[in-house]
Amino acid sequence: MYSLIHYSRDNELALIGLHQAPVNALGHALRRELAEACRQAAADPAVKALVLHGQDLPFSAGADIGEFGSDFTWAEPSLPALLEQLESLDKPVVAAIAGVALGGGLELAMACGYRVAEASAQLGLPEILLGLIPGAGGTQRLPRLVGAEQALQLILSGQRLGAGKAHELGLVDRLADNRDDLLERACAFARELLADAAPARPAWPHAEPAAGLDDHYFDAYAARQVSRWHGQVAPQLALAAVQSAGQLPLAAGLALEQELFQQALASAQSAALRHLFFAEREALKIPGVTRDTALRPIGKVAVIGAGTMGGGIAMNFVNAGIPVVLLELKREALDRGLAQIRKNYEISVQRGKLDEVQLQQRMALFCTTLDYADLADADLVIEAVFENLEIKQQVFRTLDEVCKPGAILASNTSTLDVDRIAAVTRRPQDVIGLHFFSPANVMRLLEIVRGAATAPDALATTLQLARKIGKIPVVSGVCFGFIGNRMLEPYAREAHRLVLEGASPAQVDRVLTNLGLAMGVFAMYDLAGIDVGYLVRESRRAAIAHDPSYCKLADALYERGRYGQKSGSGFYRYAGRERLEDGEVIALAEQLAGTLGIQRRVISDQEIHDRCLFMLINEGIQLLDEGIALRSADIDLVWVNGYGFPAWRGGPLYYAEQLGLQRVLSGIRNYRETLGVYGETWLRPAPLLERLVAAGHQRIERC
Ligand code: T1G
């Protein structure tokens, strides 16, 4: 009768186990069987109460995201309808939550009268992360369970709650120590309810969810978020839905929620965010690496270099409970690095993200050394030394001598050739690139650079480890700058050249931040350091010899000691953290333009958008054609998670598909023709882009 539901009786209880691997996503087939099982239990006079559980799977990860946009999305029984059916039962229903109850999964649990959770369970309404809002009662039932203010914070952040916190808030009635005794505890609780003649569902703890909030609470909340919500649809809809929970009866609130949910679901922003949800999972699927590729055990990690990057990298592993040995050349460098790590954790304690015990536990997982011999038993070694090939090669020669067979030897290089690093060892199959983004303990992107000789199991191990330390891994082939920095080159080149041609740094940055980028090019370089960019260019002067015009302004600023925020001026002038336009920079640009014979002119915002974005997109397409990136969605993940591209636009290549590939190609061709020698030199359409447009393709894929 059922294939996705396990229906059984335990005396007066009906046990309904959801059983659709891997996460009980509430797709149409599961919804239909669950509705039937609830009808069966409701109609059976011997059944006095129901217990809903995840069988041996997580309780439920919510609606089936893969169904959205299809006819199945709300095919009867829709999830809202199913939950109203559940809520109307006149028998107590206890949800036994193991693993996760997220989105529609938590909404399912909230439609039950009572909830028991295993102590390690995670509960939440992460719809906002998909550009959605809870669409099956979450914006109406959660405020009635925990109050509108707490509900709003959970819904707008999409954050997960641990079961203990959920219990404190009244979202969970009982806790079970672990998964093994969860079902037993839930059944005992159901019998307790029956013995007490408890109602099928108790009165709402917050019948007036907005009680105690002033009349302007929601308007004031929205006003404070204007810049953060810039251009985004879902947060406004979510706020309106939660606000209605304090104004409308449940039925009317559910109806309004449904209208607002459908608006969010139809938005291009949600489609873009759902694209990225699946892109993150697709990025783990690598040719030559299958689910049964044996992983190398990683019990101890060594990090070479205790500077900003090394320290941040080390923290990732300690945060995941993996001991780290930190190596430096000098004791004072080690002490400085460790002190900075402790300071980072102390800030987390001040912010309530850690407690003192956890801080001590984490610091206890560090040990330090000046002696490479102490790395002999490390399973993974990551070097984060100065970005110079010879220095890195020397480090790897030493590692080749001291590290045990099978240890993975990784370089955190951001641009250098991993194959040339591997070549100085006798074990190139164990060498890989792990490019963390600064601050390494915060940024989620991790570019995993697969060398020509990198072994599949070394690659599989680092992919799995990346997920364990909370990173979003993207595999890149070997080229200068891998995926992210390779694309940054033309994007930043157009920005710099546009300032010589007549735009201001502030105008360029404003166009980019108005598109949704976290930071404009010039603000970014001022933050990263103009001196850093200068040194990278110095290492590649030959590669840009034919037209260094676009570097002249940055070089000139460097020569004047204007290194950016760190020196109080760069492309901008800084009063504390305030960024101010500087007429001196414009004057310098005018002077350089004269020297270079560049005719300055008024530059439109549209030209800034097109030249910066189209050349970013073009380079991404070229990377795909060269096989450096495996798929266009990988490139989107890199720029959303490493360079601040707005997630609700799906990433640069997804954005190109929305703009239309013909428009991108025509734009590049137009500027190639109208920008003289510079245009001919630098604005060359990627051959794959031309092939895709010629073939009438809408999607970016290799062909
Ligand atoms: N729908 C469809 N597939 C899902 C899914 C979902 N909700 N959640 C996970 N998967 C797939 C995923 O694509 C992968 O597939 C496999 O399950 C394992 O996932 C009405 C509208 C639950 C914490 O946002 O956060 O409910 O790659 O690799 O690391 O109001 O998955 O193996 O083929 O991530 O252990 C709201 C999304 C939906 C939760 C498990 N729910 N999922 O993490 O495994 S909208 C979410 C997660 C909604 C209602 C609204 C995580 C996880 P494949 P995984 P994991």
C-alpha cells in the first residue's frame, strides 16, 4: 500500500514513518502517501494518537526544491493542504524529530500538536536562503509558538536552531538524549498526553504573536534593513507574512502567506538561489572520483606559516575538532600567530558564538613547532608561505623528505603553478592546491586545484574534508589564478582602464555595488592593498607587456605610497573607515591619459556595467572551454562565495544566461571595435561564446 511511508501500530498509537531517502523531501509522492496514512489513522477507532517520525532518515529537509517550477510544486495534496488536514485531526499527533526539520519539514512538525526532538537535531526555516518564504504555515504557526519577534529573526536569517534552544523557546516539548531512544520517548509522551486527556493540539503559547511589540515594530525593522535587503524580494515578503500573523486569524494568515509565497517562488531571485543550491552539490561530482573512492583518514593537519592566512586556515580544522600543528621559522612569528588566533576566538566569545570552555578546547588542539620533523605524522600539510614559486618549491622539497607516505601535501597558493610545485617532490600524486580566501576562517569558498598528477583519492579526501570544515569546494585545473583570480584580471582591467578613459573610481564601484556586488573593484583593491596587486603584477609583467596602460594608475599610486586603506589613501582617501573620493586620483588619471594618448570622455554607467561584467563572463566561458572549470555552475559558486557576486543573481554565468548570450557577445564585439588598439588587444570574445551564440544556445556549457 505504501512505498514511502512505514505505517505500523503500537497498541493505541499509529506510527507513521516517512521513508524517502536521502532527506524525506516532501515531494508530491511522499505528500500523497502521508495524506493517506493520516486518513487511515484518523479513521481507525483503535488509534488514539499518532507519532510522525523519519523512520531511519532525517525527519524532513522540507519541500522538494527540485519540484519547484514544475507541475508537482503544489499538486494535490499541496503541502499547505496536507498540513491543514493534519492540524484538523481530533487525535494528538506527536512529531519525533531526528536529524533535521527544515523548511516544510519544520512546518510539518508545527502542524502536529506536539514535538519531541533528539538532542542533536537542527530545526529551522531556511527558505529565505532560496529566495523564498515559508509557504506551508511557517510564518503563521511559528509566531504563535515562539512570538513574532523571535519568529521574524529565525525566518529572516534562515538560521538553524539546535534542539536544546528550540526546547527553550517552546518550539519543542520534549528532548530525547539520542536518536536511539527518540521514538520510544515520543511514544511515551503520546501515551502521557492520552492519560492526561490532553487536547489534540494545545492552545497557542503566543495567541497574540505581536503582543508587546509597538505598532511600528515591523516598519521600523524594515527601515533598518534597507541597505542589507537592497533589491531583494523575499525578505520584504517574509516580514509582511509574519506581521500578518499578529493581525489576522490563522486561516486568513495562511491564505495571505500563500499569496506572498507564490510571489517569492515566481521571482527570478529565487530561481537564481535555487540554481546555487544545486550547484553546491553538483560541484562535488568530479570525473574520476566516485562515491566509493576510498578516502585517506585525516586525523592531524599541519599548517606552515602562522600569518593571517596560515592562522585562519588552521582555525578551520580546529573548529572541526581536528588537531593542528603550526610551523613557523621563528618563535616570535609563532607566538604572534597563536595570539591572533586566540584573539579571534575571544571575539567569538564576546559575540556569544563560543563560550570560554569551547575557546580553551580549541586552543588546546593547537601545537606549535619550529622543526619540520614534527610534521612527520601529519595526514595533511598545508603551506601558506610567501607567494613565491622558489620559496614554495623549497618547502615542498622539505615536506617530501619529512612527511609520511600518503600524507597530502597542499599549497595555499592563489596563482602559482601547482604542477611546478609538485614536480620538485617524488610524490606529485599527493600534491594538491587548497586556495583559501581571506579571512580563511570566514570565507566559505575553497578552490581545490587538481594537479596533472593529483591522485583521485587525494582529491576525494580534500573534497570531503572541505565540507567537514564548512567550506564550499570548487575544483579547478591549473592555470594562472585558477578560476576566481583568473576572472578577476579582465574584470579589474576594464575597471582600471575606464578610469583612465573618464570614469571615476567611485562611479565604477557604484555601478558594481548597485548590481549587488558586496564591494566595487577599487574599494576591494584598497582593502587588499595596492602594494599586493603591484607585487603580483611584477611577477607577470611579461604577460601584460603589450598594453600595460590599465596598470599605470595603480602603479602610480603604489609609487606614491598610496597602498589603500592600510596607508590612509589609495584609489580613495580614508578618514578612519570612511571612504572619500579623492580629486588627486582623478588628476593623476587625467595626467596618465594624456601621456598615453587616451582621449577622455564621459563614460555611461551602462558601459561600465557591460565592459566589467561582459569581460568577467567572457573569461569564465574561456575557463570552461579550457577545462579549467568543470561546469558553468562551478564558476558561479566561485564568484558568489569568493568575490561577493550577489547570490540572488545566481553568479556571473547564470547572470549572462539571463542577459542573453547574444547581448554579451555583441557588447564585447562593439567595444572591441570602438576602443582602438586597446579594444583589439584585450576585448577578444571567447571562441566558446561565439560557438554558443552561433548555435543558438541559451545555456553556457561546453560544446
Ligand atoms: N529538496 C530536494 N532535495 C534536497 C533537499 C530538498 N529540500 N535537501 C537536500 N536535498 C538533496 C540534495 O540536493 C542532495 O542530493 C541530497 O539531498 C543530500 O543533501 C514549503 C518552500 C538537509 C542539511 O532549504 O540544507 O521547504 O546531490 O548533500 O550535507 O516552506 O541538504 O545527493 O543528489 O545537502 O547532509 C527548505 C535544504 C526547502 C533544506 C542535508 N529546506 N537541504 O545536508 O546533504 S523549501 C531547505 C539542506 C521549503 C516550505 C519551503 C541539506 C541538509 P544529491 P546534502 P547534507
